[in-house]
Amino acid sequence: MNNSEIKKIASLKQTKYRKELRLFTVEGNKLVQELINSELNIDSITVTASWVEKNENLAEKLSHYDIITAKQMIQISNMITPPGILATAAIPEHHINSEDSEYELLLMLDGINDPGNLGTIIRTADWFGINNIITSEDTCDPWQPKVIQSSMGSIFRIKIMECDIVKFLNEVKAPVYGALMEGKDIYNTHIIRNKGVLIIGSESHGIRENIMQYINCPVNIPKGNGRMTESLNASIAAGIIMSEIFRKNR
């Protein structure tokens, strides 16, 4: 692998170049295997000689790979201690229509900016069978390494589309649910699993004012005996709501 190819992969650490080249990186045995088993298009797989020695069985299953030096792996890796295998793949272009909300529950994320939270939400959505996620234009890049790591491969199975969510909601005719402090008790609210849009707001500001007008069914997770905590982490709140929706629709 020549220097220009190494530089190209290293550039994928930045959102700008991921969007420009339409590529993202995946590291580690488990995630690379998840990627291989997915329907995404793999661009390259790079490994070190020491990785091949330690992982002969997995290496034999790879249809192709390039062996690079440990120094080169450090250049392209997003980790302090590179695992020795890194793959690049094409960022998929998914199209989710407002009409889809009349046949399945869509998850909409408004301004989620913590990569760990976003990855956890994607992983939880995959667990509960939600197939489509719509993100606002200021939600963090779902194809950055931290999101992919925390999603544990679920991101390879779910359709994610970034868009102007106000325009999207303008066309939605199905129920729109929003996680709000002043919403109805989620445990006393029935959300149909195959219809509507569920909106989760940002960690610090919640759902924005210009989105509120589209929510016709605000929901809330009632507080227990805790006194000091003012709000829940966005990924925890999303997980609780998705779990309750799943429970009521079993």
C-alpha cells in the first residue's frame, strides 16, 4: 500500500474527508467481521503482519487484505493501541420517506451531539427492531469511529438518513411522539409500534422549540424517588421509551 493510499485512509479521521470520499473506517476483529457480514460495500482491509500471525483463522476468511507496517497502522488508526486490522467501507446512502411513518415507527434524533450516546441509541434501536433513524443536520456524524465502536456493529444494519427534520415533519401524517419533561406518562401511553415518529432531543437542550409544533403526543418518563437528578441521559431515555413501546406491542 503506497503513501497516497495511507494518507487517504488517515484523512478519514476527519468528518470533512469522510463526507467527501463517502468512506468510513472500522477497527477490531469483531467490528470488521460484523462489517463483512453486512451488505455494505467494503473498500479495503489493512492488517499488520503480527495481526496475521495471531489471527490466522480470521485472516483465511478474508477475501483480500493488504499488509502494512505497524508504523503505518498507527498513522491510520483511531485508537491509541491499534488492534492490527482496519477496514474502510462506503457510507451507504439511505432514503427514508415521510410515508414510511404510516407503516413503521421511525426514530428521529434532534441535535444528539455525543458520539457515545448516538452509538448507544443506534445499538438499542437495533435491539428493539427499529430499522430507520432520521438525524438532524447538527447531530454528530454517525460514521465517526466513536459512534461505530459504541454501536457495536448495529450501524451496519440500520438505515440512517440526515436531513432537514422540519421539512420532513411537515410531510408526516402519522402520530409524532416527543420525549418531553411535560409529556404524558410513557407507562400510561400506548405507542403503536408500526406507525409514527418518535423524537429524542439533545443531551443538553432537549427537543428544540421549532420542532415542538409537530409533536401531537408528548411523552415523559416519570421520576422515581431521586431528588437531585434533573434529567436522564439521552441514550438512556431513548432506551427506556423503546423498551416500553416494545413491551406494549408484544
